[in-house]
Amino acid sequence: MHPPCIIPLIFSICVLATTTEPAWDGHVTPASLQLAPFTPYYVPPGAKSYDSSSPLVSYKGRWNYHYSTAYVGKSARSTSDPNTEVLLTFVGTGIEWFGSRDNRHGLATVFIDGKPVEEVDTYSDRIRPLRQQRLYWNFELQGGVSHTIKIVNLGKRPGSKRRTMIDLDAFVVTRGGASDAVQSRDEDASILSARKDISTSAWSLSRKGTTGVHAMQLAIISSTHALIVDKVEHNPLTIDGHPAWSALYNLDNHSIKPLRMQSNSFCAGGTFLSNGTLINVGGNPVVESRTSAADFGDLNGLQAIRIFEPCDSSSVANCEMQEYHSRIRMASPRWYNTVVRINDGSAMIIGGARKGGWINNATVNNPTIEYYPPKSIHSSGGLPIRLPFLASTLNSNLFPIAFSLPNGKLFMAANRDAMIYDWETNTERYLPQIPNGVRVTYPMTGTALLLPLSPENDYLPEILICGGSTVDDTKPGYEISSQDPASAQCSRMILDDEHINLGWQVEQMPEARVMPDAVLLPTGKIVIVNGGRSGISGYGNVIDQIGASNADNPVLRPVLYDPLSPPTERFSSEGMPTSSIPRLYHSVATLTPSGSVMIAGSNPNLDRSEIKYGTEYRVEWLFPPYMSLKRPEILAAPKLLPFGGTVQLRVQLVDGNQNSFQVVLMDFGFVTHAVHANSRLVYLRFSIQGNIVTIQGPPNGNVYPPGPGWIFIVADGVPSEGKKTLVGGGQGPPVDQSAIENVLQSTTVD
């Protein structure tokens, strides 16, 4: 039950809505309303379950038999004797232990390969047991070798003198792919030790940590945490008795905290606002059948605007995702939308489809934009504004590419087309078509960046778009193959009249990629990771699927792109490590405050799966060579960086004399489906005297839309770690109360 007046950090909404026209098009099936206790026990396709009666499971000490249809395989075993053991030897990359919880259960120690790894508390204050609960999981095991899990009952729990019990209902083994048997893992080593022996010219790749929920969407929220958002599915991380589909990931110790989510965030977009609040926008209707509302309790997410207020403390105990659908929602349903922060600190929500599907079409297309907070602009009253560009670019135009430009307008690309949109006058200026028939938006997904902006050339903007596919977007799925080649093309354009008239300048990546991620480094160079050499985005749609994946032939080696090098010398993979983890549909990558690149995700499946190209929870860390060098430090930085104003950094340099020195301001963006819409690097004007660097904020919100940013200093090509700041005045975006009222009066919530 929400209070009648919601006052989030963004702005105040105290309006009684009158509903006149339903705007949510999701539906709830009868099966979704049949409530039953949720049981997290789930065997993904490709995994293997061993119930308590399996001859491969061995016991030591006295264990009791229990028989009931409530147990996996209709049986379970329990013990209340201290130091009793249960053991399973298996080959795989992951293990899960399922059993019961109630007020008679207590502590157990889990050993993996003879080493104690976790003390698990199976206690619940319930008198009636919860059955088939996931009690422990570990997906960070080396593939292709034998492992042993041993569980030892401690017979106790904190605060009680009564002997307690544990039980075993089943083990589920994640067997892993063939690639996991080839390359050993280093996730048991810390990131620091993984970098000790790196030469000064080498890159390195380390595996450390698991996300708990699949990483479909990713944003760095602080110096210590990343926000991960997924869709509704059987993730191993749980909350409130059901799988979580959002989490906070600790960048320092790799722990995870599940977040409560009300609505299905499948293929949502997101951005930070001017006051540092993050919004997560759109999604999909209620999940049906096995993953139904009765199981998960999810709501229709198509019009959802989820609120995550600033959370900069290393303690995230009180940080939560908030949803108030009766007060805060979009005016129209959107799936696969792009969200961009514009120059007044508000969000422009672009395009998408009115319901879930695959390739867009005129029936479900939503060729409009709307704003958050809503704006009474162009006689819209806060309701959606039609963009002809989003109608003419069908069918491959979901998750359009968009960047806010230094003149306050927006660059947009969809399918094979591009334009500059003036949101204040609602006018479109079409640009030359992307060459050679390459489509660059979902499902022929490429990636794009706004290249670094510099005051030296008056912040002249330049766009880079890489990858995609030449597959015909009018073809049905049965005429498209996972083996259709992706594109290696990168197209680049400076957005002034002279260069627009010259058209796109084309170059080729070393390998073709669909669904790549392009990540800006503080040095101004770009790392391109993830993706496949063939096929397109999505799952379960084309012929020659690999498992359910529409794509194949994963690209496992990153490539570095230097925008300032001569055209024939910009790409390099020299010294780059090769991963053994395919990262295809629903993969992400982002720069982190340390300067490393976090790589996660990949899940071309309807639900969690362990078949080839299955659901991936492991995290990889790509370390540029500068991570192993002596680096400059920012010892003190301002919490607020005003436009045009001067502030000071206190720094520590490696050497007294620097041949080159730069100060950069970066937005890491909100990453999903190869879209890095708000990713940005702006060079700042500065002066330096001793260990004090005086910097000047960006001139206005056009050059850097007001909101969170990260300051780095770069000395002789070696960057410091980033320090978070808030660019602009720190206030929330403008609020148009009449537009808010009109949206609430013109729409209703399911």
C-alpha cells in the first residue's frame, strides 16, 4: 500500500489520478492467479539434478529418510547430529544445494574440494517448512575437472541452545561448456594478485565474482557498486522467497545484494538524471505459466519507471529500487526503448515497441518520444510526441542509438538511417544513410559512441558506429540463419555541415561483430568486446539456432580502437587476452572507477539455461596496461562541479615533470543491448601548480548534460582512478506539474 503522496528525490507528485483510458496492454492469465508457495528448485536445460536418494550422493553419520510429494523425487534426508556429512563428487562449473528451511533448521559448513567456503544458515522463523529452497550455490568452479561438495551439520544456530538440523533434497550441477575445460580459471585469486606479474605493455583478463542475477542491464552507481537489472527468470540469487531480478554488485569484494523489483524489467532502458537519481524504464508484461505472477509476483513493466535514488555509500543496506505505478509511469508502453539524459537534466525516452516481440513492425511500433519528468511541449501535455524517423526506420529499429550533442540537439540512428533531432523545435534533419546496407539497431545490433569532446575544437561532435548486420529486416525468421555473417564495418562522421556533406567514413574491424560493446577508456581510446561473427540478436527466432541463440561464432578477443591514429592504424589486438566465455545476446561491458572494464552477462534464452550459450553469471575484468603501472592519484575532488565554474583537485603525480597532462570528465552510461547512450568523455580546461589542479567545469549542459560524472587525471597516458562528482547545480530536472497531472489523468495502471 503506497502513501497517497509520493515525494521521491526527483520531484514531488501529489496528484489524485482519474483514469479514463487503459494504457497498459499486458494481461494476466488464469494460471497466474493460482497462488502457491514458490519453490526455487529449478533444473535449467543442460544442468543435472541429483536427488537425496541418488547412489552418487554419500552420507556420513545418522541421516533420516523423509517421503512426501513436496520433496524433489518425493524424498529427502535430514540430520540433527553435529558433524554429520553429505558429499557429492561431480564434474561441472557450478553446484546448488536445495533443502528445507524452518525454525528447527540451523547452521552448516560447506566445503568445496576440501576447503571450507561458506557457513550457511538454513534457519527460518516459520513453523511450517519452506520446501525445495536453494541453500547454497557456486558458479565459479573450474570446468572439465572433478569437484567435491561436502556439507557438515553444525547442529546449532546463533541464539539457541537447541540442537538444529539440516537436510538435503537435491543437488543441481551446472556442467558448463566445452570451452570451460580448456582454460583454467583464476577466480580464486584476487584481482590484485592476478595483476602482479603483468608486464607494462600487456593487457590481462581475470575472472572474479558472479552476478547472482543475469546482467542484462548495467550501470556504475558509486565507487564501490554496480547496479544490475535482469528480466524475470530463475536466477540463483533470491529475495522474499523468489528469484531476484536485480542486484547491487560490490566492485571491491564481489558480494551481491538482491533488490526488490515489482515489475518485469525485461529489456528496459535507463539513465541518470541531473540530481543523480537513476531511472529504469519500460519492460515487458506479466510473465506467464511456470514463471508466472503466482511464482514471482511481478507486475506489468511496459510503462514502469523504476526509481533508484543516489546511493554513494559503501554500505548499500538501505538502497532500494522503488516503484509507484499509480503515481510514476510512462504515458505509453515501451519495450526495447532507449533513454537519454538531455541538457536540462531530464530524460528523453525514445521509441520501442508497445509489447514484447522480436523484429519491430507497424502493428506494435511506438514511433514516439516522451520525457521524464513529463513536459508540456509541442502541445503534447506530457503525452508522447510522434517522431516520423521512428516510423520510417522499420523494421530493425528497436533500441535506437542516441546521443545528446554539444549544441543541445540529439543524434539518432536506427536501422540504416541517422538524423539530428532538435527536441526544442521538434524538427528532424536526416543524415546520409549508413553505407553498404549495414543495419545497426536491434536485432541487427551494432554499437556506437560519441567520441571524446574537446574545448580545443569547440567540442565538435563525432559519431562512431561499429558492427551490425546486412540481413534484410523484412525477412521472416525461417529465412534468417545464425550463420549469416555479421558486419565488420565501422562508420564515422563529424557532425558539421562540411563533414555531413562528405558522408560516413568507413573502416573495418579486424573481426565482424553483431552485438558488440564499445567502452570508452579515460585515455580516449576505445575497447570493443563481446558479440558474435554471425547471426543476429534475440533467441528462438531463426534457423540453425545454437541452443536458443540466434547468433553464433562468438568473438572472444577484445580489440582496441584509437580515434586519433591514422585510419589504417586505429585497430589493434596486440597483447589482448582471449576469453573462453562466449558473450552474445544480453551481454554488457562498462568502464569502472578503477579504470578496468567489467564484462558480464550473456543469456540468449527465455529462462535460465545451461545449454550451449546458456545463462552466464561469471564476471570478467579486463585490465588495460596502465593498471599495472604507477598511476597518478586524485587525493581530493569536489562533490559538485558547476558549469563554467572552477574547482580544485588535490593530486599526487608519479614524477614531478609530466610531458602530457589531461583532465577528463566521463559518464559511464547505462548499458544494455550494446547501447551506451549516455557514455561520454569531455576534456576539461585546467591549470596545475604543484599538487593542485584547478579545473573548469563544462561550459553548459549541452556539452555535458547535468548529472553524475567521473573525474580522471591522465599523466603521460596513464590515468588515475576516477572520482565521482555531480555536474551542474545538483538540483533535479524541471517539473511541469500540469504535464504530470495530464499523464496521470489520461492513462491508467494495470
